[in-house]
Amino acid sequence: MPRPPVDVVVPVYNGHDATRRCLESVVAHTTGEGVRLVVADDASPDPRIPGLLAGFAARDPRVTVLRRPRNLGFVRNSNEAMRQAPGDVVLLNSDTEVPPGWLERLRSVAHSSRRVGSVTPLSNNATICSVPQWLGPNHFPPGVGLALLDEVARASGTGERIEIPTSVGFCVYYRRDALDACGLFDEDRFGAGYGEENDLACRMRDGGYLNLLCDTLFVWHEGGVSFAESGGGDLAGNLDRLAGAWPRYHEVVRGFIRQNPLWGVQSRFGLELLRRTKSPRRRILYLVHNRLWAGIIGGTELHAGDLIDSLGERIDPVVLSFDPQARGTLQWRPGAGTRLEFPFEPGSVSDPYPWVGRLLDTGIDLLHVQHPMRTPLPVLGALLESAHRRSIPIVWTLHDYFALCPGAQLLDAASGAPCTSLAGGPPCPGCEDRARRLAGCAVSEWRDVYRGLLGRADALITPSAAAREILAAAMPELRPRFTVRPHGVAEACVLLPAAGRGRHVAVLGYGGRHKGDDLLERVIEALDDQGITWHLFGRERFGKKARRRVVLHGTYRREELPGLLAAAGVDLVLLLSPWAETYSYTLSEAWRLGLPVVGSDLGAIGERIRSLGGGITVDPWDPAAVADALARLLADPAALAALRRQAAAIGPTLPTPQEMADEYQTVYRALAPEARAAAGDPFPVEPDPAEMQGWMGSFRSPLRA
């Protein structure tokens, strides 16, 4: 059966260099009979464009150049070219590049069913068709170009019919019968461009045709060249016109984005890309409970981010995290300034082992568990067991007591009272409820499960001796594996001048019951007549009622803290954590600035102050005693000055992030002396049934009624 004729239409407006690259790729990589390459020059004012296009036409008889005598705008220029096409049409932006075999793959999907109206390939910069990072532009490391990316698409794509709510205009294959039935772009409504392909996709879906994704083809898209040169279309106005024509369109697209039925496409592509880009550097997989570099700044995120940043080019880091809905994300940072994110959702399938195995077989040299919270327990078990089977060493840094209790801080999840179960008392009701909710078991069983999981680790690390003792006392058989490696803090050591402007106490970090906010409120109440101004950094709100001497400074970036504390004229820092913190970055930050600390006598805060000085310890559960200690210290300038000198002396002795990274690198080298190779063959591409439920009509058609 003869193949239908195809016109590859490339609208051009300036963009000389991008247009040259585009046409070079199209001419070199377009094969088959009945194919015309139609270049529609929309009266480009760049004097180089006519000669460039004439050169291509002279060298290749398939190239036809249409030169408009005046500028028609993208929509009308494209329509004029598509009207002249006798058969199917590929509308290809002039800032794209295509790989070998591109047209055959698009045409194969387009003619897989009479119901197909349009087909869009994968790309680096194509909103819902972007891979591996969805919706936004992907920035790849040096050496990763179109040839490799298309190989990845070929190897990871399913070739199945995958429905999407709209085509994406950088590269769209239109079947002639669908165009004849539904019409071309709406020139009157969409003018110079933006939204015209979405409107046509809606008309096609309304007319019974499907808009499909071709997940076996990758087309490079620079993005915005033609519109940038011409001044662009009316984006806001055209979106309003699109909504007027199709009132449910934006709702449908939002639902599609919220659901992301393409997670498997993105994940397979990302994993295959990882497999094909294994470098001689150790590829470390970090498991964290929040995405890094995403504005969520807790102690675990600070530590993991500082560690990865400080190790720099010595490692090839991949970060795995899960959100509260157990949806996974992989963040790959192959080099400075380059980061890709894509879904990894083994928790949504019945058997996580195949997905976990593929991830580890991308050449993971070492697994570093930073925090397993939010990781579905079956996935965590599969990850540790699969790593163990592959002889991939495991390092586990414990930032709290999640392994002992799902409450993590050894505080009752309901009442906030201290945990008594470690001392042989009854289990906390709130924590029992949480354990059953998260894992369907009691806290004692939870502890047994984590005892087994921790037993898989080759190295267990705590940031303080205090944390090690609590964990080792609960799991004595693991004591020999625990080592202490303190967190690093920023190298800059800025000593703030003595304030002398009254009584100013700072409380640092995000608030909450686990940071002692309930107790702090009682301390402030007790000292209401002492003329103390309380500066709360990191909190947007505090307490049950507004207080005249409580200043809420809101969130801050680490680098802003010295200036903020200096401007506030802070005399000392209060850390009233009611649980045994495992380290406390805020304590280190205060000492780095030469500020004395009144801190909880529990855990690492108490341990560090007792060992080094630079402050006094208090019982956080006795607000009256805390208030008394603060009042006496603020009333004794000599004692405060002495503690200030101690704090200033401690600051320079604290480990820096680089020193911390060097210590971890020693651990990594000992456990993984050589980088391992990635799997030799491409990963299987069979879509999971749970994934396929999101294809072919799982979202509502954007119909008028």
C-alpha cells in the first residue's frame, strides 16, 4: 500500500542560525517517497534569509520556498502552506532539529488508527511533551545532544497510542482527513499566534479524532525563536479567546497536569538517559524526604544539599524523594548548573522491584539514605534489598528518631509529651495511631521493621554522640556500626558587635510544637514585664494572641541571617527544643556569629553546650526555670560577655561543609572504591497496567457541552 504524501511545512521569520540548523537536519534526515519540504518565509526582514533558503532549494529538489510579499503572521502563513498540501502535513517550527527516521515514526503513529488527528513527539522544551522533566525546558549536560536523546526515546518508548489533551505546536503531524473534517487554524481568532494548535486539537477531539503522543521520537526544540523575532502573538488575549471557544479546555489541561498520566514515559526516558550517561565518577543515590533545592529548608535538606554541593564534581548525584501522596521524583545533577527532575513512581504499581532495579542498574555505586520519611515502606524495603543483592553499599545518616517511632522526635504525635516507650513505659497513643496509619502496625513492630532495614546498611552515621547513644540503646546489636560525623556549617564566620540596645532575644528556625513553641509562649508570658523584645526568625505566625514585643521576621535565606540578626540588635539566641535534637544547625549558626545560646539540655544541643561552652542549658519542660535563667543572664552583662567570647572562639572550630564532605568522601571511597558500570541493555518498556489506565480517554474531552 503506497504511503500518503506528506508536506513538511517550516514557517520562517528571521532566526537565521536556528533556521539553518533546522533545515540541515530536515534535509539530511527526511527520507521516503512523496515528501515535500515547504519553507514558508513570512517576509523575514533579515536579508540573509532569502539566500539561505534559496541555497537549500538549489541543493535539494524536495525543497520548495514560499516567499510572502508581506508579513501574514504565523497563523495565516502556516495555513497558506497547509492549504497547498495534497496530503498529510507536518508543521515544524524553524527552531527545531530532527533526527534520522523521524518522519517514519510520526507517520506510523498517525496511521495506526483512522481516529488519529494529530501526533506530537517528545522534546526537551514542549510543555506536556517535555522529557524527562515535564512542562519546562530541560537543560542537559555537555555531550548530551539530539542523537543520544533520540536513541533514548527509541529505546524507552512504548510505541503505544497515548492520548494527550492537545498537540504542542513545535512539531505536529496532521492527517489530511482530520484537517479536511475539522479545518485549519482559526486565523481570525488567533492572529499572530499562540493557542491556534490548542483550538485545532479541541476541534479534532470534538470531531472524534485523537491527539496522540509519539513516545519513540525526540525532536529538539530551542523555543521561542520565531515569536521572539516577530514580537510574538497576544499570549494573554489568545488564552482568553481559547477559553471563550472551549470553556472546559483549561480545566481539562489542569486535570491532565495534576494526574500526569505520562509519568511512565518520563520515568522510562529519564532512567534510560541515566543508564547511557554513566560517568567515571561515583553515582550516588540519595534518598531524602523532600526534594532538594526546592525552597524547603530543614536540617536534613541543608545537610544533604551542602554535602552534594561540596562534593561537587567528585560524584554524580541522583536524589530520590517522595511527596505526601507517595509520588516519587528523581533529581539528577550531573554538573554545576545542570539539574533534571522526573517522576519515579514505583509506589503506584503493584510490584516496586522492577522499577527499583532499573534505577539501581543505571550505574548506582552507593545508596545514601538521608531520610526515609514519605518513602512507601514496600519501596524502601525493595530499594535496600535490591541494593544488597547487587552488592551496592548502603550508608544511612540518621537525622532524627524516625527509625524508633514514626513521630521522629520521640514526642507523642497527639499530645506533644515526651515518649515513654523507650524507657519501658506504655506506647504513646498518637504515635501508635500514626504507625498504624503509615504501616499498619504498632510502634514496637515499626521498630522491629526498621531494625531489619538498618541492618542492611554498611555504615550508620549520626551527627552527634547524643543521637548515637539514644539509637544504639534502643538497637544495641547495631551499636558497632554507628559513627559520629558532625554537620558542616558555612565557612563565613562573622562576629556580630555587642548590641547594647536593650534586651533582644532571637529564636531561629521554623516553629512548631517540636521546636518548643508551646513552651516558648509560656516563657514570654512569664517575662512580659522584663522589657525583652523577642525576634522570631523563620516564623510567619506565633502563639494564640499578638504580643507587642514579639517581632515575626518571617522566612529567611541562610546568607541573610547575619544581617538580620545585626539589624535586630540580638543579645543571645534561645533554642527551646523539647526533644533530643540530633545536631542543631541553628546552634552552629549562632556560634558562627559569636552569639551566646540558652539551649535545651536535651540531645545534641545540651551535649554541645556542656562540652564547648558558649551558652547555658535549661530544662525546656520547665518554662518558669527557663524564664528565670534568661532574666538572670540578661541582667548580668559580665556573664553575657563571657559567654559571647566563648561563642566567638567556638565558631571557627566548627567543621565546614567542605570538611564534612571530605569525611563522607572517605566513607564512600572505602565502601565503593571503584565506579561500577551501568546495565548493558536497555530497560524493558512494557507499560504498567496502572500507568495505562491514564491513557486513551482517562480525562474528559474538551467539548463545548
